[in-house]
Amino acid sequence: MSNATTGGRMRSARGRTFDLGILALIGVLLFGALAAGTATLYRGFYSPSAFVLRYLSMLESGRAADALAMPGVTLDGRQLTNAGLPQSASDALLRSAALGDLDDAEITGEVQDGDTTIVSARYEAGGHRATTSFRIARNGTIGLAPSWRFAQSPLAVMKVSVAGSMTFEVNSFSLDKRQVSPEGADADPLAPVSMLVFSPGLYSISVDTPIAKTPGMAVLADAPMVNVPVTLQAEPTQKFIDVVQQRVEEFLTNCTSQQVLQPTGCPFGFVVRNRVEQLPKWTITEQPEISVVADGAGWRIPDTAATAHIDLTVRSLFDGALYPVAEDVPFVVNGTISVLPDGTASIRLGGSDLD
């Protein structure tokens, strides 16, 4: 065999070895790319973190119904009781109209804890940065990919006590205690009402009615399965105070039409020890400056000074002489105000009803 032939065979063998090395390298690179792509796909779509981020994005975009439909979100009475939460909590706030602002959600951590994974997320709620942790568990597979569920529901319970109003607003969504209380129309005006809310969620609670108002209170529900207490005391609106002032003045003015010493049902009167010869004439010389303060489920008019004036003629029982009487009669006005089921107010002034 010639040297030329032998050299050719050696170069051919080296070429095949080189080609196989290249193919092996390409295979490794392809496998690495496939593994990296699979890992990226897993993290982005099929991991516990992706599951939580999907839930948060639904809250960000106001898709309350979609968030509620995610595995493990909804709660039954037994789960609420086991968590020490009221079984009768209303679901009235689990809707898009009651959601607050939630933005810039991002995953900050994922830690395995036995059969569950704890996923931590950071977000912005109403301009404030906050974090919430979620407990996630396997929920079978979708094809070859794993699926997940909330091992602990992300819902919380907001326990709202509002004094001075049967109605209030949560994130501009109007509610009536009688709609969300298990007692319905018989709901105690002072009893708190419990409502399920999404966590995380920023909830602004306020009262804004013709009768009462509050400056509002913002509460962040940032932890699953906890009780979030909220207490509000409504204050009377100036319009309400003006209406009460008008009604009281009308009532007192009407009292002056009674030409008697002791007008019936009225907070003022006069006593004489002589014979009345001319029917008395009453006027109100100083109307009370009415104020309205909270009083449990209703309102109260605190003691307020006022002055009436009486003119009459009397005959002395001693000598029969006639003489005129003209006197200012100071008196005090007070009362209670109840808000009726139809939203109107009933004023009870010094024992008299001003419906």
C-alpha cells in the first residue's frame, strides 16, 4: 500500500472524528437550550410563582370573577369556621366594582415548605409598596405540565362597624348593612358586618349620604385568611343640620300659635298666680342654634338654649287691678333623631315627634 493511500485514510478518519465532535457539541448545545427553554417556560407559565402572578394580574386588571375561579380561592363555611372567621361573611365585595388599585406586582421569592410552596410577591396598592405571601400546592397536571392551587385561600374577611349610617361605600361601591348582614332587614344598626375581600387589596371605606358623611378610611388587606377590623363614626352633614334647624324652628313657631300659658308638647310655658284676662301671645325671640351629635345608631340634639316671649293681661286676685305682663321666658331644647328604613329622619324634640 502506498504512503499516499495510507495518508488519505488517516485524514479521512480525523475528519470523521472532527465531524462527530461537532455533532456532539451541537447536541449538547441543543440539549442545553432545550433545558433552558423548558426551565424558562416552567417559570413563566407552569411554576407556583407563575400561578400567583396570574392571580395578581387578574386583580390588577379588575377581573374579580376570574380571580375567584382560580383553584383554592373560594371558601365554604367550614373553612371559615376552622380559620376562626365568621361563617356568615358576605361575598358582596368579591366583584370588580369593589376592587381597589393594585399595580406593579412581581414575585420576590419562592420557598419549598413540605408539600407546599410559599410564594412571596411585592406590589403597589394605592401608591404604597407592600408584600404578601401565598401558600401553593400541586393540583394535578395539564398534559405534561403541573397545575397548582392555593393551599390557603388568598381571601380575607373585613369586619366593618359603621355608626350613624346604615349605608356605606367600599371603593365607591355602595352597600347597605341590611343587604350584607345575615339578619337582613332586622340588622342591628350598630352590629359590624363581615365581608370577604381579595388579598392583597386596598379598600377605602366611607359614608357619603345627605344625612351623614365620613372622611373615609383606607385599609390594606395584605394577608390571606385574616380578620381586618374597620370602625367608622359618621358625622352629620351640614345639610342635615340645616334641615333639623329648620324643622325645630318651624315646630317652636307653631308652638307660639297656642294662646295658652303652657303650650301642649312644647318646651316652654309660663305660670301666673292671678286671673288671665287676655289670652297670652307667644313669640320666639331667640331661636336655638341647633347642633347634632352621634348617639349610637342615631343622632341627638344636645341641650340648647332659646328664648320665648309672652305678652298677656292679668287681673290681681288681691285688689282686682289689671296689669300687663311682658316677659322673656328662657327654655332649653333637646331631642333625638332616628333614621327610618327609607332613609328619612324622625325628630323627637322634648317629647314631641317631628316626622
